Amino acid sequence: MYKDEEGKRQVEEFIKKSHHKIKKKFDFMVKMVAEEKNFLKEPYVKHFSVERYKKLYELRLKAASTMIRIIYFEMNGDIILLHAFHKKDNRDTEQALEYSLKIVEKIDSQSLIINDFFEEVPIR
């Protein structure tokens, strides 16, 4: 899971504040994505095909009358959760993609040390 310079893990904080049904579904889907043999496809996971966002994936959760999206990417076989948000319209996704892309570019350009900006989170 990505953590910023202050050690804040936005995805984790977002999920902690969510409805218990969202938390349960999140745990289940992250576990499924992490296990390569259970590669999820749409409507659960979307791989962006636009060249600019080709590195990014979207984990899609719907529970408790709420649509949640979590942008992530793969690096060295690991899944790095970047940003979580409530999906209300297309602009939400565009903004989240831009935000997530900046994180990925920062990681790529600075060759960040994994321990500084990533934290392994156990799968429940």
C-alpha cells in the first residue's frame, strides 16, 4: 500500500471510515486480486486501456448503496494500492487517475526505496 511522505495511507484510512459491508468486500476482493490464480476481470477489476493510464487498474466495489473505486498498479509482482474514492460521476475517476498517475510518476522518476513509500499490509 502506498504511503505518502508523512506516512499516511489514504486507501487504508478511506476503508476504515467506510460502511462495514464495504470493508468486508474490500478484504475479499484484495485477497482475490493478490492471488494470481484468481485474476478478476470486469466488472470487478478494470485495466485502463488508454495509453496514459495503461499502468493503472481499478478495483470496483459496490455495497451499501455505494460505489467505491481503488486505483492500483503492479510493481515487481506486488499490488500497490494508490487511491480510494467514492464514484459519483466520470470526473471522479478522471481526477483519481490523474492523482494516481502523479504518484506512479514520482515513484518511477525518483526510484523510490520501497520501504520509504510502500508498506506491506497483511491480507486478512
